[in-house]
Amino acid sequence: MVQIIDVLTGMVAIGNEKTILNVSAIGSCVVVSAYSRDKKIGGLAHIMLPGEALNNNSFEKSKYANNALEEMFNKMSSLGVDIKDIEICLIGGANVLMDSDDIIGKGNINSINEFLRKRQVKVQAQAIGGTERRSVSFDVGKGIIAYTEGDSEKMILQLSL
């Protein structure tokens, strides 16, 4: 039986080959997917804000890029995944309000890329920026990430391996 998990804003979820992880209505947030082909373990972090949380409130912490990614990497490591072997994809970071002063989406993307760079983990594929909302569905068993932009049909995020 397949388990379907809806990953809400500020949430980190990990699953195995019997898991589908879903996120809807992604605007300036960025969803980071991490996948281990060998272990068939994957995760999504639904990141709302760049940087790191200033307090220790566990719910609030995972809204921030650095905290959410650290949590996701720790959870995957505890399941035997070598972080250097994971495939990372980024989805989101749009300026859906088309505000010329909007920096949240770009800030999220920059913060995530800096975190990954420091840990020498490369982004394999991405669908970021623009002005359209997105949704994501990650079938961990198949290793397939499907997404929509605006009202588009589902598209597959191709890994550049």
C-alpha cells in the first residue's frame, strides 16, 4: 500500500519506495527534494524563508532553509543514506505577486544553494523563479518528480545525471 504524505509549509518529510510526497500551492517557497537511488529513500523540505531560525521553536525552525535542510539530511543519514550520494532538485521560488521589491523567492534559492555548496552537494535539476505557482508530486519508489506551473499539465523534472 502506498502512503501519500502532504508536505505543508515548513515541513520536512521522508519516505521510502512505498511513499508519494505531495506539495501544492508553492509560490515564493522552495521545495527541495533529496533522493537516494540506492536506498530508494527520498525527502521533501517545504522551505518558506531563507537563512536560519533565531529561536528554538521546532515548528518554526523548519520553515527556514538551513534548519529544514539540516533536518532532512539528518533524517536521511539516520536511514543509512550518504548525503554525498543524494540527488537534489529545487522547485519554486517564484514571484507570484509580481512585486518588483520581492526578495523572498530569490533569498530562498540563494540560501539553499549556499547551504548545499558548503556541503558539496550539487543540484541535479530545478524549476525555479518566474511568476507562476507550482505543485510537486514525488513518487519515491520510482524516483520521479512531477510538477506543474500555473495551470499546466504535469511535467517530469529531468535529472541531469
